[in-house]
Amino acid sequence: MTYDQQAVSDVPRSTEPMFQYLVDTYAGEIEKTASVWRGFADGDLAYRPHPRSSTVAEIMKHQILSERRFFAEFLESPEPAASELLPVEIAVSALSDRMVKLAIARLAFLAGRSHHWWFEHAPFFDVARERIWIFWRRVLHTAHHRTQLTVYLRMLDKTVPSTYGPTADVTWKGADPTTTVEAASRK
């Protein structure tokens, strides 16, 4: 995928080539999340589609805070103190820049992990899980909140960026979305 603004300019190489896909996946998650966040304006930060829904700002702050917790507590990554995470100014660009900066710092950490480390069990809330499982849980958690925000963008009648393929707003030559039985029948 290509993005209007690239968040990650250099993805480190994994010391264990078989785990490069994990580093590449996390770099892709940074790009996707940043592209969705940049679709909002500062005036949208208080938006919530329902009284029980989180606001745009609450979801963004949760992403920054919970990602730090996942990486520090469950994956033992060096992380800044939680009190230092959120930007002083709660604005889209400040939140997006902070999320990207924190996430990019984790790429080298992930790239340096050994085969043994990825498959070692670590505490995850009240159970123990392999670190690779915990990592994928983080990716899914991020995708969940990114999807919430793409729905918010649509409800605000804003452009929904491409994250896994074309959207109603973004497509490209050669895009081949699977929206018909014929397309699904291809081998």
C-alpha cells in the first residue's frame, strides 16, 4: 500500500529473518492507523456517534495508552513512563505524531527478538500466553479501534482511506476488490 503521508521511512531488519513479517506487519499497522487518524480534523475529536460510544479523542488516547501497556507489561519492551505518553495539546496531529513516534521506537525492539523470545510464555492479564500470540492480539486490538474510527469518518462524511484495499473513496489502477461471486471464484 502507499499512503499520502508515509509514517515509517525505515523498517529495521529482523535478526531472525523468519520473523521479519512481524516487524513488517507492525510497521504496516503504524501506517494504517496514522492514515485513518489523519482523516479527522481537530473539531472532530469530541465526536461520538452514540452517547455510550467513545469519542474520537478517547479512542486515540486509548490506543496510545493501551499499546504502551501491551508492549511494556506483556512484551517487556522499554517504554516511556505512562505519564509521559499523551501530548500536552490534544490535537489530531499531536496525537498522530505521538502514536507514530512511540510505535516506530518499538520496531527495533521487535526486530531484535529471538526465536526463543517469541515463543516464550509471558503473563497476559490473568493467563500466560506466547509472546507471538500477545503481539497478534495487539495487532487485532489496533485493527478494532482503527475500524471504529473508519466508521466515524464515514458517519462524518469524510474520506475513508485505504487500509487493506480500495474504499468507496480511494482506489487505484489494478485494484481488484472481491465484491462479486465472479471475483470470489478466481483461483
